[in-house]
Amino acid sequence: MNNNTLYLIVTIAFMVGLAVIGLLISKGVKSSEDWMVAGKSLGMLPMAGTYFATIISATSIMSYMGYYYLNGWSGWWNAAGTLLTSFLAALYFARKVRQSECNTLPEFVEKRYCRSFSVLSALLVVLCCTALLANQITGATIILQTFTNWSTVVCCIVLLLVFVVFTSIGGMKAVAWTDTICSFIIIIGVWAIAVQFLGRVGGFSAMNKGIAEINPEFVSGFSAKIPPQTALSWVVTWGVCNFGAPQFVARFMSAESPEVAGKSQSLTGIGLLIFYVPLVIIGLCGMLIHPGIEKQDQVFTTLVMHEVNPISGAIMLAAVVAAIISTADSLLLLVATTFTHDFYCKVKKNVSDSEELHVSRVATFVFGIGAVVLTFFINETIQSFQAKSVTLMGSALAVTTMVGVAYKKANKISASIAAICGFITAVAWYSMGQPFGLMPALPACAVCFIVIMVASQLTPASANDTADPEVMKNLFGE
């Protein structure tokens, strides 16, 4: 049996296993709330597992590894923001979001602020998350084509069937439990290769000495390519903008209680740290083991195909497939529920629960196909495309969500103006070529925060009249 056959067998076995689990769990899906947020029943372990596996995507494994390979230790700032999200969530925000008793981020926006802001946010979520889903399909296609002769079209069709069938059957509950399984496979995979690579280069100290000889900046906290302002931008892009990414906020809403939502983030933070340490080690060791790789998204496939023994390579491949499937099915679930719950049910009156569930499943197929079509138009690195999508959502929704659960005076006028200003700032910053080495998330979130705080002071108390009394009570008490 050659290596390519082994990789294919492992991949197929893993996909079949996930499908079986999804079928078993789907027997408990009886309502739209079961499908969207697992009936708000997730405990500590599935909460931590689903959040971890959702955030560890094709970007995290494939593109991040290449980023570390090309930039050294300073590249690790992109992981710092992800860790910041879990810290802030564990400290305060996950618990508060769960207290709102909402099912989706646009629903929270509507009940905390107003319907018009909610409709616009739902449209932004559907567009950006479909783009994120296309990014996952792109990453998975790159992986499949390394050990098969399949065309891009065939890869996309296979992946679409796996994503759509699994998500449409089991919803959030199936996603959460299979995510938890995927989380363990991901961690085992990256550690297996990290240990193997460290042994080949002579250990941790030898690794650092070797990359320093290639470029002294590789062992520094900052570099010419990643100065302090760029590092800070990475922290804000993932650390703050993730709170405007509904695939993560939906996890908080699915917890069985506000306390579980907060405490689970402590476990997630530990899991993320355990993951990112071996990932950067693989990238750094890769410089010494297989020098000369120029394209960021090709580092992972090159190292696995040429420098890893077949068993470890199979495990790592399963880890990547796990990451992509877990993130893709989460995004597909999110897009379908957002379209149905926050758009369809607003346009068509008196939608029954069974009709909402049916439309959600149909939307899963439709947006899945749309994401596949979009993959043929992506012409940048997986990491860059992911950052843009998260930034555009986060520039409008992250600060307004965080302030919305923490500051009672925030209202529909201040939040709407702040979201527009944040989004325009992000778009303008991208169009100017990201001046001063700052990524758009930093100025966009800063503008959004300043505007919402100032405008909340200048607008009358009546601007909060459209806020749902029950949600306001849940968040701020009597």
C-alpha cells in the first residue's frame, strides 16, 4: 500500500465515522431550537470541544503553519489574539451572551437594539460566513489533491456532500459532539509531528539556533515584517473581532447555563495553547528539515508528503480533515440558521417551527453550493481571506455585541452608527493598502468603540425603547 492510498483510506474512514455519529445524534433533533443551539443543553466538554474545533480551521493548521515557517517566532502573534478571545470570554462575555437567552447573533442584535440593525447584520453574517465556508473548501481541496488525482470540481462536490449531509441531519448537537472528537484528533496529530520533527533537528535549543542562523529575526518577538503595530493588529483581529463572528457567539448561546458558557472557555483556552505550541514548532523545524518552500499554503502539504512517516502523516491528515469539517459544518449551520431564523421568518409571517426547520435544511444545500462556486474566485492565502471576512464582520458586530452585553446605555442609534462607522473604516483601510502596517481590525474596532460610547451619552434614554425588556432584564437585572 502506498502513502497516497493510506491517506485516502484514513480520510474516508474518518468522514464515514462522522456521518454515522451525525445520524445517531439526529434522532434527538425534534425542533428548530434543537437544530440551531442543541436545545441549549451543551455541557462543559462539548462546549469546549466545539468552540476549539470551530476555531481550529484550515487557516489555523495549513496557513498558520506556513506563516510560522516564513516568519519565525514573531508569527505567533496571530495565535495570541485567539487566546485573548477565550480569556475575555471566560472572564465575562460568554456568560453574558448566554444570559441573553437568544439563539443567534442577529437575534441578539434585534432584541438588544432593533430589527433594522438586525436585518443588516444578518445579511452581513450570511455573506461573510459563506465566504469563510468557501475558504474551508479551498483548504480541503488543496489537501485532497495532494494524494488523489481528483479535479477541483470533483473535490468540491465530495466535500459539499459531506458538509451538507452531516450538517442538515444533526444540527448543532451533532456538530458539538463530533467537534469534541475532532479536537482530540487535532491535538494528537500536531503533537505527533512536532515530537518527530524536534527529534530530527536535535531538540528545542537546536531548533532555535538553526533558525537564528537562517535569519536572526526568526527568534525575535518582532521583525521587519511583523513590527509591534502589526502584532497588535493580529491580537485585535482575532481577539476582538471573533466576538462579531457568529460561529463563535453561537457556541456561547448553546451552553446549558451561563456558568457553563464561561467556564468552558477556560478549557478551550488550555486546548488552544496545547495546539498552537506544537504547530509553531512544526513550522520552525520545517525551515531546517525542508528549506526553500516559498508559498505559505504549500508548507503543510509539502512537509506532510515529504518529511513525515506514513502513520504520522495519516494522523495529521485526519486532523486537518477534522478541522475543516468541524469548521465548515459549523459555518454552514450558521448561514442556514441565520438566513431562516433572522431573515425568512422576519419576511414571512407566522412561520411554524416545522417549516423553519425544513427551510433551514434546504438553505443548507443552497448556501453550500454557493460556497463551492465562490472557491473558484479566491486568489489569496487562506489566512488572508479568513482575516478579511472576520474583520468585516467584526468591525460592525464585535464591539456592538461586547458593549451591548456590558453597557446598559448603549442603544439602537449609537450601535447602528458605530457599526456603520466601524465597517466603513475597515473597508477604507483595506482600500488604502493597510497603512502604517496596521490591519483594518485595529482602527475599525477603535472607531466603533469610540462612536458607540460617545453616541450613547448624546442620545436620549428613549432610544432604548425598542430593546426587548426580557433581554435587558437578563443582562442587567431589574
